[in-house]
Amino acid sequence: MLKTPVLNPLFEIIFEDADLLVVNKPAGLVCHPTKGDEFSSLISRARLHLGSGASAHICSRLDRETSGVAIIARNKQTASQLGRLLEKRSVEKEYLAIAHGTVMEAHGLIELPLGKDDLSRIAIKDKVRPDGAAAKTEYWVERHFSRDGKDFTLLRLLLHTGRKHQIRIHLSAIGHPIVGDKLYGGDEDLYMALVEDRLTPEQRQRLLLPNQALHAKSIRFSWRGLPVSFSAAPNKDFTDFLGPSIPILSKEEEKR
């Protein structure tokens, strides 16, 4: 059983035992394969790590550009147990995000229903709509800072529901989109340029970061009668953008 993070060529391993593989997913890596390269997705990398014919089931999916804690079940029974916990909302997920502008309220709760964006040419895009599914995101301001004359806010966020792109849409809806978000940052052609591999140097400069500044910081739940918590620090692009600051993880989280 691993008690401290281990970095191998595939991913940083936070924890591993006979049932669970918990990793810090790199930003820019999809969870499921879109092409044949065995290194191109999290699940294929997990199978490489576990060995030929090994069972692997991603139980906490993250968007391609979102980094952070991802849990992989090593057998169907574990995947089923984790699935039930997720359905009952018994899994607490905490994120970090760098948002454009100055979020004034130190603490807030965003409750805006989400559904398909019928007006967008991008099939996966959702939006706030009155007839959408209930969605609730809680946030706390960690710090305000400025770079090159522009203001930003580091936020800690807790998901109370698990809708697609929930944090990204909610922050955009209150006027504070996530830095580097190509889909909900105000110009969806940036997303098309990414997909079509035609992002220009000017567009990359506008985005400020190569990937959206959203990181799955920790996951907490009760596992077989005991409380468990898994945490991971953001990548270097994220922390470098923040500049000198207080530690991203608490001392207790660093030990997990």
C-alpha cells in the first residue's frame, strides 16, 4: 500500500491497494481514449500500469483540461460500490480554480439549473436554463491577486451536485470565467480551434494558460466503514500563475 505520492512516467500515484488506484490526472489528458495511442487517455495508462488484462474503471471522471484527483476501481465490485456512493452524493469533491476578475463575496452558493445549449454549434456545450437540472456550487475566496494589470481570484469550490461542466458554467454565469477555459470563457471558437488543432499564438496568449485553471483538489468519502481522503497539488502552470502565495494544500492534506 502506497502512503506517499509516487511519480512514474504515466501519472502521479496518490494511493494504491488491491481495490483502488488513485492518481493525480495531468491537465490535457482525456479519461477515455479517442485514438489508438496507449498513452493518450487516463484509462489506457491505468491499464498499462496495472498490467495486461487488468480490470480498470474510472469512478471520478474529469474533463480533459481539468487536473487532479481521479479514482480508478480495480474490479467491478469496487466500481459498483463507488458508483452507489456517487449516486447518493456521499462523495465530497473539492476543487481549486483561478477565475477572471475579483470575486467580491468571500463565500457564496451558486444555484443555477443547467441544460443543453441549443444555440451553440458545439454539441457538448451546456448553459444555465430555467428548465435545466438543479445544480449547486459552493465557493470560498482563497485570495485575490493581479498579473500584468489584470485581476484574478483563487477560489476553493465544493460540488453539491455533479452536472457536466458545472463549475465552469456557474463561474462564467456570475461573470468570473475560469482562466484558460476555451468553451465557457466567452469565445467558443477557441474550443473549436483546440479540437481542430489550429490555435494561433495570439489565441494562446489570450488564454493565458495552456489548460483551464481548474484542479480537483480532494475527494473525501466513507469507505468500508472508515473515512478516507485523497488530495493532490495543482500542476506547475497553475501554481506559477498564482505567483508567491500561501501553500495550496494544508499540512494535513500533504500527508495524505
